Amino acid sequence: MKIALGQINPIVGDLKYNSAKIIDLIEEARHEKADLVVFPELCVTGYPPEDLVLKPKFIAENLAAVERIVKASKNIAVYLGFVNLAKDHLYNAGAFIVDGKVKEVYHKMNLPNYAVFDEKRYFKEGEKGSVVNYKGTKIGLGICEDVWVEHGPYQAEVKSGARLILNINASPYHIGKVKEREAMLKARAKQNKAYFVYVNLVGGQDELIFDGGSMVIDPKGNLIAACGQYREELLFVDLEKDQLADWRWLDEPAEVYQALVLCVKDYVVKNGFNDVLIGVSGGIDSALTLAVAVDALGQERVHAVFMPSQYSAEQSFRDAKQVAENLGVEFAVIPINDLFTRYLETLTPHFKGKPANTAEENLQARIRGSCLMALSNKFGWLVLSTGNKSELSTGYCTLYGDMVGGFGVLKDVPKTLVYRLAVWRNVKKSVIPESIIKRPPTAELKPDQTDQDVLPPYALLDPIMRAYVEENKSIREIIESGYEAKTVEKIAAMIDNSEYKRRQAPPGPRISARAFGKDWRLPITNRFKE
């Protein structure tokens, strides 16, 4: 059997666009004499459609889109994902279409309700697996989580004679996820002595990234074909040839960087923005954000602005200008000294008797934020904020200051990984000056300031933050793993006390197994402390 894997990038809610893309690829697959073409989970609606599925008109138009696809499926078989309405219940469903007719509708049995998933909020669980007979081959149907559970429907389907399992997916990316999928699928195929065809979405959807990496595993547990990561692709696989794939997935810095690029591109394009604006400081976070934006959108659509104060070093200006020139983007300078002075003159009578503190420091950040948003309003540019996960976790960031923006590119990227990504990007072409990479990080809001005046060294902070946030370890467990109690307790307290800031941060790409946002839902008003 010749199978086409339709790894596509749908747009949530754009039913006409999605169905037209699917129909075009069905035609291409038919032209290439494929027997079957497989598309991802909920590809008709885009994933996740969230509360759109609570709108009756949305469900009706999704079903109408499926009808258009069915009519376009002459002389070929198609398996794809949509939302089905049956007996007043909504289902995450897959339609198996043969020669212009729906032969089988499968309802997803295992609905994930953890991490970023809320499927039990919307869908009813399916009750049984499905096996269809097509061209003499019994084919078992499944959707995403159905293959991850140990006793999924694929087992009963294999017992019923299925030798080919189709599993359609909207599996979000996090670091190393594609290798986890491959290992799981190899084990399933080998245990069940069946081919497993795994088709995944690709694209950015708000904070989620779908990395593609669709693959076919043979009954011996060998990878025989795979789609690339972070790109749309229609891959043809002839199971009769049974060729082993000489395939390597991207290494960690490459996969993370490409994930950020894809997510930024899709967030900007799918939301109808033309250009983006980045406040550059001469530091590594804004330099990396600028590089990602250029790689995602092209230099002509990216604008950089440097906003020096009396505390900004000459090196900061040189480095900011250099990275902008290296990337070929427009570079503007807006000094904030006069504005800062006027603010202080206005507020000094009201600050009477109080020594200078973070209020004066944060004023500078907020002036910069106001300048960025003014430019955004005037030209319609989307502001990309530049704060990283280490800062956001500990609250080392200023509300309505450096946190302003529509999308936080490094929101889930720890500072130590920021450095690794900058070094990796420079291998491709040296765009981030070495002086930025080597210079101690500083907010430059007061004389001789560095991040380590407030925070532990990032090489110490990041693994503790990762253990506490991403691995959900207790303070005691982290201390027992070898870290100083005082440091762990300080970092944990900073994380716990900064939830109110994180709730007001812009969305940003999710690259870890537990990012702030859908994965992390602590109450702001909360007196529990470890």
C-alpha cells in the first residue's frame, strides 16, 4: 500500500483555508497514485479549538467542511481529524473516507486532561476501537493519546486482524519530545507486530508549537520513513518496499531555535501583523530575540530601538547597534534621560522622605515600555518582549516595563539556554557579537548593576528553577539533591511570590514539559508555602 502522510499547518478556526489545503493535498496524493492519505488530529478545525467548539455555528461549519472534503475524495482513501456531533455529544473524531463516502467514523477513546490538554472539557470519550478493511488490508484507527496509553484501542484492533494502525496527532513540542514519540511507537509496533503510521501537526498556535516529525514504523520496530521537523510536507511511503530510514532528528539547540522561529512566524502571520518591534539593550536576550525574529520574518519586517538612560554604558550602544547591523534591521535610538528627569521632578514631592529604591529603577523600564507601545500603536507593529524564563520565574522583571509586548519569544527559555542558543546561531552566521555573550548580564537601571546583585548565578538558578517548576520537586527534594538550603528556599520563595506578574505576561512559545501558562495554574491569592 502506498500511503501519503499529510503533515500540514492548519489555522485554528479557518475552516475554509484548512479544508482547501486538505483537498489540494488529496489531489496531489491521487496524482501520485497513493492508495491512502492521512492528515492530523482535528486538522479541519485546527488544534486546539478550545471554546470555539462550544459555538454551534462553528461545529456546523466544521461538518460542512468535512462534506466538501468527502466529495473531493474520489478514487482514494482519506483519514483525517474533525469534531463530530452525535446524539448531542461532541467527539474528537477521525473520518475514514473511501472513494467519496465516509466508511467509518472513529471517536477518540483516551482524552488527555493534563498539562496543556483540556479535552474532557469539550469532548465525550469514544467507546470502542475501529477496524476498516481497505484493499484487502485491515486498518486500525486511533487518535493521539490512544497510542500513548499502554492498553489502548490498537491492541484490540490488532487482535481483530489489523496489521496497519493509523494514529493522527496534534502532539505539542517540548525539548526531546520527538525522540520520546519514536521510542514509544517503536515499542508499540514491535509488541503488536503491526505497522504504525503516526501523522502529526506542524505549526505554532498561541503558546503551543507542533513540530511535525510524522513517521512510519514497521512491525519489527524500525523507523522506515519520517517527515521533517517544523515544515509542512506530503510524504509518500510504499509499505511494500519496507526500506529502513537513515534519519536523524535535530539536536537540542537546533530543535529549540527552529521551534521559536516557527512559533514567532505563525503568531505574527496568523494574527495578521506585518512587522515586529524589539527594544534592544545590548544584552543577550534582546540580541537573541532579534535574531529569531529576523529568521522568522525577514529583516525588512523587524525594527529595533535602543533607549539609553544615564546608566547605559557606551558598550551597550555599540553592541545593540552592531547586532542590528549584522542582522540588517532598522535601528533607532530614543534616549529616555529627559523623560526620566521629568518623571522624577513630578514625583519627588510625593516621594518625600523616602530613599531611592526600585521605584526609580522601574520607572526607566516603564518609560521604555511606553515608548515601545507608542511605536506599536502608531505603526501597527507587534512588540516582542525579550524576558527569559529565569527572570519570569523569579519576578526579576518589571510589570508594564520590560514585560510589555504582544509575544514573549524567550518566555520559556532559561538564561543558560539563551547563551547556548546564541552560540548555536552564531555557528550558522556570526550575528551576535562575542562581547554580548561574554559580558555579565545587567539591567543597567543603576550604577554598576548586574543581575547577580539580586539573583544567584544563572548556572545555579536554572537547575533549581527547573526542578521546582518543570519537575515539580519539593524544596526538600531539591536540597537533598545537593543544593544549599538557603539558596533553594530563596529561589522557591521568589517563584511563589511572582505569580501575579506571570499572569500579566504576554504569551510565548512553550518549549519545556512545563511552561508558565496552561501548564502552571497556581492561584495568585495563596497562603500555602513549603
